[in-house]
Amino acid sequence: MSFIPYSNSFHKINLKDPIKPFKVFKIFVYLLLAVLLFGFIYKTIDTKVMDSKIKPKGKYARIDGEKFSYDVYGSGDYTVILDGDVGLGMSQWRNVINGLNDGFDGSIFMYDREGYGFNDSSSKKTIEDQARDLKLVLKKAGVSGPYILVGEGYGSLVMTNFAKIFPQNIAGMVLIDPINEKTLSDEKNIKKYSSLLTKEKILHVGSYIGLTDLLEKFNLLKDNKSFLDELSGYDKDEFAYHRLGRNYNGAYENELNNLVNGKSNSQDQGLIQDKPLSLIVNESSDVNMQKELSKLSKLDLIDLKTVNNKDKVTSQADSEIVINQIKAVAKKYKQIKKLQDQNSKK
């Protein structure tokens, strides 16, 4: 308070500067940058620590400098190739592997697509590119055909693309809860995949700064949670760790983007010609569109099984059905081959 010159009155002096919006904005930006920097440093350190604790157990091959993890079990005159659903990894097939190991007369090959598991970061590859990568990994691993292709969900698209590009190496096919390429242009499915893609884009960015770790800590990360809960031991630790990382989330985002954009054109009539085909359709999905994939082979070479797995991975929850269908396709393949050999000797 002070006197006004030449007056007997008083006036108040405001000693505080008014808060300017721009100044508030600058403080907010600095705080945000500090939080992001802290998150990035935390995630970098955490990744190094976890990398030292969780080591890869399987084999790997390098394609154009990128690492692809894989495992091969057993031996025989043909090879079963296992390819999993979007957002999953090799651990998806653990129950199937354990069930097939006993007395199975073929070799079994499973791998992680680019970005999953211990693999290097994912680039923007189409499903056809992924099928070609698989062929290169098989070559590097020394795994020769003929191949019985087994794919679940997104993996079924990789398998049909593989069969279209390399038809001479196919002995049979098992498609589990398969995706019919026609459904990729359906507005309902586009909306569903777009919603998942938007969320995954956020998680991918967040995986660089520890956001996925924070969400997991508060039990807010729901993607593939039921699958994770069914795993145990090393498989559970490995998947739980990689599920929070940038490579995994980048791969997940890329594959969802492929589904949104409908980037697959492989399921032609008679795709595998006179080779046996097993379809394991899921009643919680579009059954009719899954059954329509019977067109890939001849009617007398098709076996159809039905499961009802909502929010579950069929190869994990109903592994016995998957095992039996792989064995059935292998049996038909051997019968066909035996007949062909006999006819060639006449």
C-alpha cells in the first residue's frame, strides 16, 4: 500500500505477476519431457537387466542381418511347420510339441516371426513377405520338405501364402481357427481390427518409455492375458517379458495393420490340389467363412473339426484335437505318397 502523490488517498500495489498461459504451457512441456526421458532411461536399463536374466534356449538363423528364433524336434521324411496367431510366440505350441514328441515319425519345426520372442525388431512386412522369410529360415536351418503346414489365426494366412508361393513343397495343411481372406474386406472386421490397431499403436510408442510395464503392474494390460496365464515356467517368463517390449509391440502393430488393409491374396480354389486338409473351425468365430476354406483341397481329402474357444488359443486349450488332426493329415499324406510310389513303379 502506498500514498498517491498529491492525494490523501491510498492505492494497493499487486506484488505478484499474473500467471501467463504460455509460461504454464512451458512448465508442462518441461515436466512431460522429464517424465518421457525418465521412462526411456528406465526402460533401457530394465531391458538390459532382463536380457541378462532371460536367455534364448533355441536356435536362430539370420536373414538379411535379422535374427529369427526357431526350434526343430524329431526327424523323419516330412516336416510339420507350426505358425502361430497374431501377438503370440513359439510357446503357443508347447502342448502340441509335447503331445507329438511321443512316437511321431516326422520332424517338427516352430519359429517366431520377425519381432516376436528374441527376434530383432519388426519392419513393415506383408504376409507374403513373412511367408518368404519362413522359406529362408527353413533353408538356413537345413529343414527340407515336404511340409505339413499348420497355422492358427494370422498364422493360417502365412501358411496359405507359403503354399501359394512354394506349392511343390506341400504335403498337407492344418488350419486352426483360420482367417478367410474374404472377411478382411468386411466392415465389421475392419472396425474390430482398426480398434485393436489404434490401441496397439499407443502401446508400441509406450513400450519405449515403460508405459506397458506400468499398465502390467496395475493389471491393465489385457492383450493375450488369458494365454499368458496358461503358460508356466520359462515360457511364461519369456512371453511376459517380451510382451512389454518394443519389438513385440512393433510386430503386433504391423500384423494388425496387415489385417486392416487386407494385405493377403492366397486362398485360391484348389490351392493345395490333391493334398490332405484339416480345418479346425471355431464356433465363436465366423464358422461359415472358415468352412468355406474347404475349397483349398479336394472334398474327399478334407477333415473338419469344431471347437468353441472364445478368448482362448485353440492350440493351447484344445491341443489334443490339434495333435490328432496333424497326425491324421500326416497319415493321409503317407498313404497318398505310397500309392504314388506304387504307380510310378508300374
